[in-house]
Amino acid sequence: MAYKAPRGTVDILPTESGKWQELEQLLRTICANYNVKEMRTPIFEHTELFNRAVGDTTDVVSKEMYTFEDKKGRSITLRPEGTAGIVRAYVENKLYGMPEKLQKVYYMGPMFRYERPQNGRQRQFHQFGVEMLGVESPYVDVECMLMAVTVVKALGLKNIQLHINSLGDQESRDAYREALQNHFQPVLNELCHDCQVRYEKNPLRILDCKVDKNHPMMQTAPKTIDYLSDNAKAHFEKVCALLDDLEIDYVVDPNLVRGLDYYSHTVFEIISDDPKLGAGSTVGGGGRYNGLVEELGGPQTPGVGFAFGMERLMIALGDDHDDDDEGLDVYIMPLGTEAKDLAMQIMTMLRANGFTCDMDQCDRGLKGQFKSADRFHAHFSMIIGEDEVQKEVVNMKCNHTKEQVEVPLENIVEFIENHYEGDHDHE
Ligand SMILES: [Zn+2]
Ligand SMILES: [Zn+2]
């Protein structure tokens, strides 16, 4: 039988991984620029963590998790998102006690959700995210937004919009919850079964129900922004004022609630109309989550963060980037067994000297070997035939100038270095 990758997974082939590395490098560079350090957490965690952190009325937890029992009967879940694991690690490793009160970390890697695979949405997908923990300040909210905007701008995305909203603090959320229940109460029996449960447990989630999204009462539902406490209002006004000062365009979007339970105060999304992604596409988003550290057993600690789906970022990066396959320094082309023995030695020596190098392992003729040199964008083709073995030399051909020179074995490194330092104007 022939094996296939499980539905909702894809292989990233050697021809595609270069572009992934380019994206990862770009993100790491931006993180260094913002003084944000990497944190790596496990791919799987105890299921309870996600129930707690993400919320068991969310679609992610109630429908989409990869959950299984390990051999000891513990319930384990493949991480469906990155924040829960980061906050768990922050608490477990007592990072709240570090001399730097504001801990800024990023993560990137695979996440898992059991969803219907559709245009680019896979069950194993990748996220890049940033969390800033320890300081409750609108300045930090704005630093997060700036960073998210920097990412999409660095990718060259056109027509981007920053949408922001506030869900408020606990007091605001309690008032809003009551307003939502009053609003939906008269039509409760017209809503889907899930929404009946949400009505009791977390009415905010009714607003992102996919089944009832066209119900007339959705349009007229109360807006979080009208229920903000004085504190929450002041926080949000400062966020807006800072964005104004920095001349960052934004839209206050009262319908923005985000699909995860842990948010409070500021939430934001970056929307793009770039043709590569399609009009009105959400590229990524995030928000503040002041209750989450405490919820996971840590001291009361504020946090704010955002995440991007990396597959979307890959589409945004486009195909018009440089093929930054830098190419080999040397491709060695031996003819015959003795030449091959010598080639193996030279290759090892060149690699030890820091040159990128490969050789033919298929005993082909010159024509086939030259094709490989070309495919690998080799600067030099090094030809070794029987004559060369006898004379203890190699034939070095620069594939840019087409010049071919005989070089004694002991001078190879020196020759390459001189050639690279030479003033001929090819790479
Ligand atoms: Zn519903
Ligand atoms: Zn050259």
C-alpha cells in the first residue's frame, strides 16, 4: 500500500523550505529589533491547560482539538495555539520574578486544529506569535500593535488596516455580559444549540457563531465599547492617542471580539486588501489578556500579545522574492574511481575550510555533472579526470567568466580566496 500524509497536513519540500527560512529569518530580525526573545514550549500539553486558558466554550477547545490519552491515561492535547503554553511556562518557571518586569517573548512553530481543510487552512499549520507579560500599560499594547504592523509591512503587503476595539476590564465585561443576555433573551429559542449553552456560560461567544451569523439580532447586538468602565475607557483612549501620535492609521471596529476567551481591554486585527490574500483578509491579530496568568496559577500579571498564521505570511511574501539560494562555492566533478577518492578528500577539506561544496555521487559523464553544477548555482566546477590525478592538480572552471585554470592540489583554497577577492565584477 502507498502511504499518504494525513488529511490536513502538507510536506514542505526542499524546493520550498528556503522561502520558509526566509520568512522565519525576517521575523527573527524584527524580534531582535524589538528586543523580543524566543521561547520554545512543548508541542503537547495537558488538555486541562487549553480548557482553562482558551476556554471550553470556544470552537477551538470544544470542537477542534487533537486530544488523546497517553499510555498512563493522561489527557494530552496537541497545542491549538501558542499563548497558553507560553503563559504556563512563564508561571512554571517564575518568569514574573525576573529582574526585568516586562518579559517580551516570541514563538513560532506548528499548531494543530481539527478543522475542515480549505484554501490554505491545514490541520497542522504554523503560527508566529509575540507575548509581552508583566506590565499593564497602553504603551505596551501599542508596542505590540506596532510590531504586528511592522511584520506585515516588511512582507510588502499593500492596503493594510489596523482594526482595534476594547472588551474592557472585568467590570465592563460583567456589564456587557448582562446587556448581551438581555438582548438575546427574547430570541434564545431561535439560536442554535451551541448558542443556548453560550448564553449561560459565555454570551460573548454568540457573536462569533458561524451558524447564527445572519440572525437579525446579531446586527443590533450591543457593542462592548458602550459598556466600558471609566478605567477601561481611559486605557483605550490612551491607546488611540498613542496611535495618533505615532501616525499609525487605525479603525475602531466595535464588532471585533476575537474568538478566544482570555482577552480583555484592547483587541486588534490586521486586515489586508492585498490581491495576494483577497479583499478583507485577516492576516493576524491579538489583544490584552490580563486574567490569564492568574487563571493558570500565577500572581495577578497583565499580558498582551498577537499571533500570525505563517501560511498566510508565506502567501504575503509572494514568489517575487530573490531566489536566495546562494549557490555552492564548488561542485566537484570526478571521472573514474581514483578521481572520486581524491574528490572525497578535497570536498572534506573544502568544507572544513568553510566553503559550501558537493560532488557527483552518480558516476555520470561530464554533461550530466555540469547540469548539476548549474542546478546548484555552483561558482566553480572542479573537474578531476585521470590526467589530473596523475599530475596532482584539478581543473577549476569559474561558471561566471567561463575561465578554466589548472590548480595544484595544495593551492586550491588559496586559489578560491584570490579568485573571490579578485576585481572581476561577477559575484
Ligand atoms: Zn449559534
Ligand atoms: Zn568567478
